Amino acid sequence: MKYIILTFMIVLFSGCATWNGVKQDTRTGANWTKEKVHEGAVYIEKKTQ
């Protein structure tokens, strides 16, 4: 019984940490993508002028 509760606690708390990490990575990932797309557009604009 003790091992079942311990396993449940590990799964519960490790899942929460993982979910927070996913949310943070998703939030910053969108900004990184926007910056890279903008830099690519500026590069193409300079090359085509």
C-alpha cells in the first residue's frame, strides 16, 4: 500500500512539473518563431531589392 501511494504521488507531481514546462516552452516558442520569420522576411526583402 505504501508503494502505491508513493507511486501515485510521484506521477502526480512529476506530471504537474511537466505540464508547466510545456506551457512555458509553448509560450516562448511562439515568440521565437515570430522572430525567425521576421528575420527571414527582412533577409528576403533585402535580397530582392
